[in-house]
Amino acid sequence: MSSALSRAPAPPPTRRSTRVARPRPASFAPGRDAGRLRVARLFTRSRVSPASDTSSPASSSDDPRDSSSSRGSGRGPAGVDPALVTARSTEHVGELRAAAAARALSFYVYPPDRSEFSIRSHRNTRIDAEWDAIRAKIAGEDVAFRDCRVACVVAVMDLPRDGSPPPGWDPADLDPASVVPGGSDGFPGVSSDGLAPPPRVVLGTLDVNQGVKLPAEELAGTKPAEDDPTPPRCDLSEDGKGTNAKGYGNGETLAEGAATTGGAGEKTETLGVNANARPTRYRRAYLSNVCVLPAARRAGLGKMLMEEAFEVARGWGVERMYVHVVNDNHAARAFYAESGFEVEAEETAAQAAALSRPPRILLAQDIAY
């Protein structure tokens, strides 16, 4: 992460959390091109990013219902009518850019003595890094996510055609970086009046990562196992598609005597305990990078994002959804518990200390078919 410029030395930016912000090193921004992986802490406390300045922070955000971390303002979702918000998966370049901005705006908070120029400079750097990360993961170009299939889900709301904030919003809460200009090329949707689509703001976002495990996280799911039956109504038509279609990796275990495929000169792929076993990489998915803009929290957008994430996973034939949460993030734990998640595994204090971060827990929920 590039250091923000300032006229005098100032504490580095910190990750937003439900507690008092603590200083973190200026280099605290996991990227994705290096081999070391780190994870940041926020809402899901699970957002993943391999380590380098060119990637999104490994991640999460505070519970979307909690507005207490909204730059200390305590403002609620003025101007956010959930009926006007749409949650869906997107690959539109403008919406991915706005999603990157939403993450940067949600994941970092700055000391009061930091200059506006310094804050904007650092924030723009993080937006660029987040954008590069999202695009690379979706395209299968992120080395750390080479065994995952990734979708970006966004919660978007139309704005007035002049791009002004919705009624009741403080203009300071509408950062231009989180807005997709109206009429952009390939912009989803058609206006009812036949005009070019109006501008939209991305209010929240998350990633769905289909794979055996989530890069940068020590805890990995254990269910379903290779021998567990697949639900009868589970759609398997997406198996073999996406960026995680080639071979095993990223923690997928290989059983002794398992059937394999691969011709001369090709890398051998193990199919599992028997030739009919469904590859585990298609059966599990992990949530990461979950966030909602501070000004839009407490409006039910976290639930909307979650429901759409499950729809994406169900369309891929995923059987079990996972999410990592920092153990003492009680707001996030309560949010996921209300959504049906249960604890599957926990890190010990010794494991967390070895990684120089707070202990995490792994929550899980079966996907209904």
C-alpha cells in the first residue's frame, strides 16, 4: 500500500471496526501477487486478499446494520429506501469500479489530524488496488485464487439524473467514486422513460468464492466430504465451468488409489475417492469482502446481499456456504447467526498469535435445494 502524503508524520490509516480504531502499519493491505497472505478484519472479518499492493484487502466489514462506525457520525440510512435497491451479481466494469470504491470507503478510517489531501491520496490508491483485485479474481488471473470461481455481488440504487445525492443524504456521504455514471456502455437495465439509464450508486458489495478453501485463511471447511452424497435437486450443470475448472489445488485432498485423468504431457487430475465423486471445489463456497457504505447501514442491505450470494452459489451447485469472522466481532456473529450460520471451527489463541492477528471462527450453513 502506498503511504499517504502529509505535511507532518501522522498515524497510518486503520481498518474500520465496531471498536475504537487502532493504528496499523501503512503496509497493512494484503495484495494478491505475492506469496504471503494476510487477512483484514471487518464485518465478515473474512475478506480475502493475497498479499501485495495490487490487490484488495483480505476482508470484511462491520455489520451492515451497525452505523456506529460511520465516521463517528452515527447517521442512519437517510435516503436509503430498500425497495429502490437491487442486489445482483455483476461483471460490469463501472459497477466493479464502484464496488471497489465502496470497499475502500468502508474498510478504512483515518485519524482526525490527517489532511484531506492525504486521505484522498491514500483512498484513491486503495480504490485502484481493490478494482484490480476484483477484476483479476473474476477473470481467474489472480494467482492466489486460481482454484476459485469468484462472483462480485453489489447492492445498487438509482440516483437522480444529475447525480445528486438522494433526498436526506449528506453530500459528504456520496463519494463520486462509488457512483456509476448514467448511460455507461453496457450498463444493466433500461430506463422506463426510454432515456439512457440514470447514474447508480453501489451501496454494498461482497464476493462469493467457490472452492475448497479461501486463500489467506487457515480455517477451511470440511463439509461436504468427498463421500457425502450430493442433494438430489442440486444443479451440476456448472461443474467444469468457471475459473476453478482445471485440476485440484488450494487444499483439496487427494485420496490414495483415487481415479485420475490426464493424457500424455498433461497434468494428472485426481477425481476423488472414486471416479464418480463430485470434486469438492464445486461443493463449497466462501463469502468475503462483505461491506455496506456507512451511510447506508441499518437498512437491511446486508440481508439483501446475503440472499443474492446464496442465489449465485445455488446456481453454481454449491452445497455449503462458509464465512470467516473474528471471534470477538459480536455484531457480525449475531448477523450471521440470524442468517442461519453456525460455528463449524475455531482458531486457538496460539494459532492466532502465530499469525499476529485476532482468533477467527468459521461459520457455515447448508444451501437448501
